[in-house]
Amino acid sequence: MKNKTVIITGASTGIGKAIAAYFIDKASNVVMNSSNEHHLKNAYKELGSPANARYVAGDISNQNTGKELVRKAKEAFNSVDVLINNAGVFAPKPFLEVQEEDLERYWKVNLKGTYFTSQAAIAEMVQQQKGAIINIGTVLVDHAIGGFPATAPIASKAAIHALTRQLAAEFGANNITVNTIAPGIVRSPLQEKMGIADADSLAGLHLLNRIGEVYEIAEAAYYLASAGFITGETLNVAGGHTVGHAI
């Protein structure tokens, strides 16, 4: 991945920031994105203001943001080799309390943002006849938890899982791979935003009896970015969350 150009959305905190740091350290060229310009600038500075990175603030649900990310990648680094669709929103809410604005928020950011950013990147990748898309989903699409009501965000994430497979089918002939990473519970600012004060209390949901760390998602993203014969797959990085239960 040295000198390959990687666009990462939602790169100002948590998993996205860890992915950016990982690729920057591996000498990839990185274009970081977040809707919050202040947080994005701080993240860039915290990573050492690296010469092999740029940042572009913007809401990915706006179709023009994806186009601007591609433009910046081409301008700064001459290619778009990898897109990591990490930006998203997620929070629990009982099904009977979900309002129209809740659904609109999740579809707008999670699905529409992933869709249009991928559209902008794939248009460039088709010209190059190569590229990789990595979407961030969730293990909860395939392993529901009764005590964690989150139908609205999970429905939007399930759409991303489906989008992954269809894009893999449509653009495989163009040497473009499309895969999903489905994280389990990962130590990140998202847990606190969802009202989970002690993320480690959820360790038992995983057969490894611990929660994940953001660098472990970054490792998986790096692997899929460079894996040329894997496409249309969902890689569960979840410590056994989906395959069994501990008693």
C-alpha cells in the first residue's frame, strides 16, 4: 500500500482516525474527511500534520462531498486507490419510539453517504481499472440483541451490507473489490455517545471475553485494501460475537 491513495470518511475520531493513522504510518497517501472541520483539523495535527495526508471537511450525505474528496485525492496524489466508508451515526432507540426524522438521519448519513461517496470513487476507479472499497457495517446486522433496541441504524447498516455485494458484482470486471468490515463492540467515543459508560462491561458478548480496539479494525482495513482476490465479503472483526455464546 505504499504510495497508494486512500480516502477515509469519518476520520476525525475513533475507528476512522485509527485507520488514517495506520495507513499514514504505512506510507500510504491519505485523504481524511469529517463533517466537523474543527475535529478534523485537530486529528490531522495530532497525527503530526503528515506530508502524505490531506483533509477535506464536509457532510458525506451531500453528493458533492464525495466528488470533492476524489478531486482532492487526484490533485494531491494523482489516484484514488482505496475508499473506506467509515463515517456513520448509530444510537439505540426503542422501535415504537422511532420517528420519521430518526429514519431520515440514518438513511441520509449511513446509506446515502456511503452510496454517493462510493459513486464518486468508483467513477475514478473505473477509469483506472482498479480499486478497493471498504464499507463499515456492524455484526448486529446478522446477530441481533434483544436488549439493545436499534432497528433504525441497523436497517441502514444492513442496506450497506447489501450494497457491498451488489457493487462487488457490478464492478468486479473492472478489477474493483468491494467488502464490508463488521466490527463487534470496539473501544471508541461512539460507546460513550450511546450512553455506555463502561464498554468493557460488554466483553461477554464476545467469545474472546473482551471488546475490540480501534487498531484491530485498522488492521483489517489494511488487509482488505491490499487483498486482490476478496470481494463481496463481510469480514466480522468481532472476537467471536456472531459465531457463539459463552455460558
